[in-house]
Amino acid sequence: FSPLFIMIQILILNEIFFANLANPFLYIILIITLPKNTPKWFLLIFAFQLGFFVDLFSNSLGYHSTACVLIAFLRPIIIDLIIANNLITESDQIEMQKLGFKSFILYAFILIFIHHSTLFLIEYYDFKMLISILLKIIISSSISLLLISITQLLFYKNK
């Protein structure tokens, strides 16, 4: 699914702006749903490459790379805080069907919110616009969470 999500992000979602306040980012599902035991070195390199590729086609000077590497770095900590040890095994992919709706939504929203906060604060870096940046972070995070949840329901049905 990786190339599909990246192409959807670059060709469709990067062109969508809801009232110039929201920009959905589906591609981060690729970081969010990696197996729990993914080696940290691989997670960081994968996140950097994913962000770099999106940056390349978004003219965004490393903003996506930075945000992706940060969520990849924090992901193991968030997993330990949010996901109960008995819900998934070490080798399981992190999916809504395995975690349950509430656990997945909380886990995904935290990572999405961190990603979007990093991305938009770096991109706009103007504290005069703090209210509009916060509004953009909240709306974009909510729309991205909705897209990721719908994707989970459509593509990751019980196997």
C-alpha cells in the first residue's frame, strides 16, 4: 500500500485545502501502522525517507521529514503509554481491528497531532498567527484521523 498512499497524498491530498485551514495527511498511516517490534533504526530511516519523498513533491524544505522523524522517534513511547500489552503481540501490525476503536483512535490521534503540530509550527513559525495555526492543527488532525480511520475500516478488515 505504500506507493498508493504516497501517490494519493502527493497527487490529491496536497491539493486539498478546506477553507485554507485544513490539509489532510494520509501518508503518515504508513508510520502509525508499522508492526510494534519494528526496529527503531528502521523506523527512523523509513520515516525520514517517507517525509523526504513527500517534501520533494510538496516544495516544503524538510518540514515533512522533520515531523515524520519526530513521530517515529516518539512512537514506541506512545505505544507503551496507550496500548495495553495484551492487545497485540510484538510482531502485530498496529491496526484498528486488533487494538479496538478507542485505543487505535487515541494512539493515532496523539501521533497525528504531534506530526501536524510540528509540521505547521515549523512551516508558519509566526506567533502572531498562533490562533490560526492552532486551528489549522486541530482541523487538519481531525480530518487526517478521519481519513486514517476510514482507511483502516476499508483496507484492513479482519483477515
